Amino acid sequence: MAETPRTLPGGRLLEPQILLYLDGVTVSFDGFKALDSLSLVLEEGELRTIIGPNGAGKTTMMDVITGKTRPDSGTVLFQGGIDLLSLDETAIARLGIGRKFQKPTVFDRLTVGENLELATQGGWSLARLLAGRLDAAAEERIERTLETVGLAELRAEEAGRLSHGQRQWLEIGMLLVQEPRLVLLDEPVAGMSDAETAKTAELILRLVGRHTLVVVEHDMHFVRELGAKVTVLHEGRVLAEGPVDAVQSDPAVVEVYLGRS
Amino acid sequence: MVRAGLGRPALLLLVGCAVLLVPVLNRLVPEGSAFHLEDRLVPLFGKYVAYAVLAVALDLVWGRAGILSLGHGAFFALGGYAMGMYLMRQIGPRGVYAHPVLPDFMVFLNWQELPWYWYGFDRFPFALAMVVLVPGTTAFLFGWLAFRSRVSGVYLSIITEALTYALMLAFFRNDMGFGGNNGLTDFKDILGFPIASADTRLGLYLATGVLLLLALAVAIHLRRSPLGRLLVAIRDGEPRARFLGHDTLRAKLFVWTLSAVLAGLAGALYVPQVGIINPSEFSPQASIEIAIWVAVGGRDTILGPVLGAFLVNGMKTWLTGAAPELWLFVLGGLFVLVTLVLPKGLVGIVELLPRGRAPAGGPAAEPAARPAEAAGG
């Protein structure tokens, strides 16, 4: 909204270590408030897990950050003061905010390597797409990413032949190769076996420090494995925030998760 | 990814040799021999090669980018008409009515002067430019409107069909100035060479062969380029490709326009060889047949469209002579058969054959074994 007082020129309001700043964000669909004056602050390099029952607003929050949904009111600032609400999806993606959706959407008919190459070529001119070879820096980034997500040996494999877990890692790789500042992962371990879940947790922990990460997840076991700061959403608001143990013993959280049965 | 079969330069060489068979059998094999190819058959093969170019053009958008055009005959016919207009102007005073400038059909309609859009077509370079520009511009405008509005899938196929149908109705009208339902015909010569002579026909055949090799080289390069992979991505998940930061509208528009220009060039070489261009080239049925050639040969393959164009049209030539009433049933049956049994067309059969490097357990066995291995590490 135009009159929001927090979007100061130069963004001097925010401390430099703050990467993402949400305040008073409200989204309603036909009178139902998916987000109700939500506030959230993320620091550079932080890993944050976000949990909450169905309909708590987790996905809507991701939609607001990535520009898919416009909130009715509120402030969303990135990296010192860039007003995300004034940008569209593509512009936000180019700022360095990458998102992995729940459903893996890698390109089955392309190889693992080609999927990653495609992810580095966004914004290329037509002439470059026609004639282009990857530059050494992009090639190195792809190799590093293949190592990080554990698919180095499968580079020439068609993505359609990967297992469910491998496809999810490839999709995470397609985010990482773009070197985003902020990585949003929506239920990264949904449908994974225990072994795959454990490997995904390792992968995410390896990324801490290199990227700022937000992981939305249902699986409490997985959230414990990550051991990061947890934000609990409920009915579009922050219900609790803190270390896993503290949050899990918080009576309000227990009430929301267990109390209604 | 490594595909079984021939490398890319080998493919071009193979097609090049196949194209050269016609002049060799026509000129080098003596007339008495059973392998001699009669002069009258040279333009027939020239027609097939022009169709093969058209099929390669359609496959660029359909096989690669997933845009099924049921109106590609329109671009072919527009290129053909542009060439036809040049050939009409070459007739000069040799027409039936011996008018120095006006083609016969205009004299017949009592027209007094040449319509403005016929100016310039007496010069070959201008006509050639129009062969490229008219289909190209039409495709660009149509594509820009359709892709910008995110029309895709079956809806796009239907409006491409509507485009060619509308053009057919327009070109049927006498007052459009393109010869009405008779179209343009009675050509005399091209670039000063008599159009019906055996030498000219062989020359036109060879020019069409060169165009086919060029079209294949373009297709091969495109497939290997990052753009080729982006087009596969657009075909299989356009929103996702957009989300990776790719301008999918621009990529689609480029390949769509390129394909229309290739189709127009094919049409321009088709017309002097068959000696006529009329509005039936715009009929939706003609455009649907192009899609059948590609489907029969194999979508998103290099050789498939060429193979399909030759086989289906060879069959058509033979069957419309031997049992004309059967042709449409055979064509329809062929399409159903290929769709149900051979989704990758005839070229797909090659891929079904056992490959030396394929794992013994089949494609599914290998990746299934990996999660456990991954978990251990």
C-alpha cells in the first residue's frame, strides 16, 4: 500500500542483518483471513522452519513473499528496504528469492544436467540461447550444486528416471544453482522415505550459512532433525516462535495441535 | 543425453545421399535400365521433398515446443502464392489474352490495371523477400496475439485451423485478386528458364533438396542449443519455465515464426514444380495431413518428419491412382494406428529395438535401486 510508513527511502529503518521483514500482512479470500496481520523477521544466513496446521497460512505467506498473491495490507521488505509488494513474480525471482513448490516440477525429458543448465539461463537473450554455451562460472556452479544435492553421478540421466527423492533434490538444485539469497522450501520431504528425509535434512543443514532458508513442513520429526528456530502459524498469525523444544512444550501450540481432538 | 543411432552429421549425409538418388537415377542410369527414373517423375519427387521441408517445419513447433498447428498449410500456401505471383508476372504478353501486364484472370474479370499488391512481383528478389516476409509476418502477428493471451493446447490448434480456413475462403473470392478458385497457373518460365523443361525441373528439385538439408541443419542446431531445451521445458511445463526466469513468449514466437518461414519457402519451391497454386492448399484437411505425416514418421525426431512425408505421400500418390475411394480411410486408419500403437512414430520403432548399452533389468530397475544406496551415504 502506498501510505505504509515503514518503506523509508534507502531502507535505513532495517538493520543490515535483516534479510526479510514482514509486518502486519493481511490477506483475505472472500472474507476468510488467510493471513491476519502476520509479522515475521528473518536474519541473513538463518534457517527457519515454519509449522502449523492446515489452513494456518503457510503457503499463502510464501505466495505473498514471491509475489504470487498481493496482500490487502502490510509491509514486505527484502534486503534492507526493497518493497517486494511493488514487484512482480519475475522481478522478485531475479532479486534472488527462490521457491520450491510442494509438487516436484523438474523436466522429465531433460537430463539432470540440462535441468540445472536451464535454471542458470533465465534472462538469456534469444541469440545467446541459440548460440550459447555455458560460461565457466555457470559450469562450476552446476558442478558444485550437483555435489551439494548428491546427484553428481546422475548428471546425464533423464530426470524422468529419477526416484521421488532424487527429483526433489534436483528441484532444490535448480534453485541453488541460481544462487538465491533466500530459499523457500514448501514441504520438501512430503512423500519421502525415512532415509530420503534424513538425507534431505543433511542437505538443508549443509546450506545454512550459504543461503537464508525458510522450510515449511508438517513432519515434526523432520523439524526436530533440522533443530532450527521454529515459527508456529495458526489462523494466519504467529502463535509461537523459538527453539524446537520450547515451541513443542508451549501450551498454546499443544492446544492447537492436540487440543481439539 | 546419448541417443542410439546415427550422429547428426551422418544424418545430414544420409538425407543428402537420398536426395541425390533422383538426379543419379534420372541422368546417370541409362534410359533402358529398370532403375532409370523418367523425367516426368522428377517433379513428383520434388513435391515430396517440399512436403518433407513442411513436415520438418511443423515438427519444430509441434514435436519440440508442443504447439500443434493445424494451419501450417496456410504458411506453405502464402509462400506458394508469393512465388506464383512472380511466375504469373513472368508470363507477360504470352498469356491467352496477350495483355502486356495483367495476368489472364484479371483480363477475364475486366480489370483495367494491376492491383497495388501485385507491384514488384515481376522481380525475383522482391518475390523471394515476400516468400519469407508474408508467411513470417502473418505467423508473427498471429503468434504474438495467441501466445501473449496464453492460448495453448487444443484451443491454439483450433484457432490455427480457423486461420487457414478463413484464408481459404478469402482466396476463393475472385475480387481478392489471386485468381479465385482456379488460383495461379499456366506458368511459362522461372528466372528465364522454361519451367516445364527437364533441366529446369531437375534444378528446382535440387534447390528443394538443398532447402531440406538447410531445414534439417536448422532443426539439428536448434535441438542442441539451450533454446531447444527451453522449448522442451515449455512443452512439458511452461509455467515452471517462466518461473525459472525464461521469457517463454519470446522463445515460442521465435520458433513459430521460423517454422512458418520454412513452410513458406517449401511452398515457394512446390509451386513451380506442380505448376499451380490454388486455395485448396489452405484447406484445413491439407493442414491436418501435415500433422499426420509428422505423427507417422515420429515427433521430435530429426528423420521422422522426412520419413513420414515421403511414406504417406508416396502411399497417397499410389492409392489415389489405384483405389481413390480408399485413401481417406487409409489416412484416418494410419493416424489412429500410429497414435495407439506407435506414439513415437516409425522412428520410435528403432528406439524399441534392444540397445547394447541398455541395462539388463530395463529402464525402471536402475533408478529404483538408488534411494537405498543414497540413504546409506
